[in-house]
Amino acid sequence: MSVVSSVLVPYASYLRVYEPLAAFPEPERTHWARYAGRARIPTAQDELRRSLADLVATPPVGVPVHESGDAFVAEVNGVVCVCPWRTRLRGWLALGALAEMFPAPVLDAVLPPVVRGQAVADHERWAERNPDARPWIRTAVWQVPVRWFVLFADEEREHAGAAADGGAPVLRYRTPMVQARRRLARALKTLRESVDEGPLTEGLVDVGRWLEEFHPRALVELDYGGLVHALSAKQLAEDRSALDVAEGIAALRAGDTEGAGEAYGRLAERWRAVRDRQFAN
């Protein structure tokens, strides 16, 4: 097995939207219907391996030349739903955040300025022809943003430990789009009535606008992705971040600032320990 194919990082989490086939216009709808019937659907690890293979090329390929025709597939109450990878679009969008993550010399070594410049120019031309395009997947590195947990309830948590055959552990939440939108709206109302405008409120507004772009019968998924490798089995089993967020918002709604602070403290301590590992030697 090659080095690239065996890599399980990066330590990233994902917020995904799966839409029913009816949400897609033809001929894309037919494409996804045939795709969903394939014997084997590529996994998140398959997508990661392809991306890493591009980065080890010479010169590196910062953004794929062609858009991916792959997707994640889920069945919701007998209805087939798909979440297109749109790897090229997500690559373009991610380029904008790289300058905040890496010092200039490191960034230039990983992705030379000429490679980044070409990618930016390609994106600008493409965006002019596709002004309404949006990704079905959002990514966060070394964390799960607090605003994502607002969309889910603790009972929607799905956790499976490492399999005997070496399969990775899984921690994810899934909820219907209507529930995600309802929880977000209630949380936003509570925050605006209880605290000053801040990053969490702004983040919820941004996520809300994104969710409005999708079919009302879609499925929303939060996947811990590669973060399961940054957490111990005990930490994964005890992680109740969505519950902490829900309890914090409920406390604010009831005027219990002390209870809200306690819930936030549990959440902050848990995720600070994860983010600190980013800088561990």
C-alpha cells in the first residue's frame, strides 16, 4: 500500500447536505440516480487520497483541473439523497483561508505563488459563468465550529468505536433539514435577545443563509471526520458537544447566565484540548 493511500489525516470535520434526487435538474438528476445505484460508492477517505495525490505531484495541483463527478449517498426514509463532492469548487474556496493558516514561506513552499495565482484566475472566470454555485460540504480543521452543533440534538448522535478489522471510529450527527433550520432560528433568536452580536451570532447567520440554498427535504450531517484520530476512545465516547450547546442556549433562554457559562465552559475546555494538539511537536 502506498503512503498516500494509507494516510488518515487531515484532522478535519465536515458539515454536509444530502439532497433528494428531485432537487437536481436534468441531466444531473439522471447522473446521480445512476451513480447511486453503483456497487461501490467512494468514501471520504477516497476523496482525501485523491486530494493528497494531487499535492504530492510536481508541480503540486492546488485545485483539481476538472470538477469531481462523485458524491456521498444516503437513503432517508426510502428516498435516495446525494451530497456532491464538488472538490474543485471547495478547493477554490479553501485557498482564501490558507494565508491565515500558514506563514508566507511555508505556504509558498507547499503551493507556489504561481500555482495559487492560476487557481484564483480560474475561479474568477468560472464564477462569472456560475454565480449561484455553492458547495454541499463545509470543512473545519482541528475543530467542530460551535455553530454547527446548534443544528443537532444529542439523540441524533451516532458513535461507533474502531472496528475489529481496523476500521476507523465514527462520530456523526444527522438531522432533517427542517429540524436544522428550526433549531438554528430558535438559537439565533435567543442569542439576539440575550447577548450582544458576536462571532457565534454572525456564524449562525452565515450557516442559515447556506442552508436556505438547499431542498427542504434534505438531510444535514455533521461528521467528525479525521478528528476521531485526534481524540481517544474515551473522549469520543464521552463527547456530548451538541448537548452542551443545546443546554447553554436553553439556559440563556431561561435567563440562567450561570448555567449557560457552565455549558460553554465544558465545550470550550473539550475543544481547546483538541486545537492545542495542532501545535504539538
